[in-house]
Amino acid sequence: MKKSFSGMLVAALALVGVLGTSSNASATLLIDFDQSVFDGGTFATLGGGNYSGSGILFDTILYRDTAAPGTGNIAGLQCGTGLEADACTLNFNTALNTFTVTAPTGLWNVGADFKPYTGDGEVFVAGTTGTILSGTFNNWIDLAGVAFIAGGTDTKDPEMLSFFGLAPGTPFIFANTEIHLGANGEVLEADLTNIVTPEPATMMLLGTGLLAAFRARRKSA
């Protein structure tokens, strides 16, 4: 289930310096990795301000234009055809500065309704089995044991990019990796948002205001 503060965390990363710049793309275009059906994975504190995550599940990948009406969905993929074992997995270690998302059985067209595993698409995208995203962190923060957010840069599987109509090597910033934790540290929800090109000044302003709002919400809780 989505947490009420989820949207605030996306822009907060600008404040801690995780966003980079690029001159060739639109700030409105995003690729979102989401947990629409499956939740799971483990999160651990490594000490020294470092963290790791293992087997954090994603089942849906949506290419969106946030300036478009409605959801802005342009195209979508699902991880596997409905088994939790086939879901994409995020693994990272900030001490080693490694970050990967893997599709064990590949990616499939999510279909016209943009919902995974409904049977209206499910056409395999060749070449998408294995690592579909790899990257490194620029920065990360732990929000009082409630959520971990981080950002950096990454590269993506060229066949996945081609499916979305993007050229291989298109530069991406993963604007945020949000991992929401339960009382025992279990992963309740995770999201990963990629920006084709952010507008740094705009994101900084949003980050400042929304992080302040998030802190105010926590104090009033």
C-alpha cells in the first residue's frame, strides 16, 4: 500500500544533491518502477551510514509524460507473467556503491490498461532477461527508520529503452529510490523513478518545499 508521504520524497532528493543535469531531454518524461502487485525484499543498516537492500520486488515499469492529461502513461512493461518469483528485483549496497535491477524471466508488454498480469498484452520483449538497470549512487538519506531514499545515475537495457521509443544510451537519473519500512524494518513498499532530464532549479525549489512539509508532517504525527 502506498504511504501518504510517498510523493514528497521524490523531490526531496534535490536538496541532498542527488540530481544531476543534462541538456537533451524533457523534465516531464519519467520511467517508474513500481510494486503494483508484489511487495517484498529486505533492507539492512550496514553501519557507518551505509545501507543495503536485497530482493526488493518490482512488477511494473511505466513510461509516463507527467505533462499529459490523465495518468500520462505512454507505454508499460511487466516483469514476468504473474509469478512472484519472476518479478524484477532491486539489489544495492551503498558501501560498495552498487545498484542493479534484474528481470529473471524478462519483460512483457503490460497491455492497453497499463495494469500488470491482466492478459491484455503479455508479449515478450526479446533481450530483456537479466540486468535491466545498473547504476551508482550520488547520495542517500534514511528518514528516521521510516523510509530510505537515494538517487544517482544509471544505464538501462537497450531493448527496454527501444520498447519505450528511446535510443540506447539515453541518459537517465534515478531521481529517487523510495523504500518504505515497517516497524521491524521489513519492506512494505518501494518505488524507483527515473527522469529523462530534470530541470535542476525547478527540482531544487520543489525539494526544499516538500522536504519541509514532510518534516512538519512528522512533527505533527
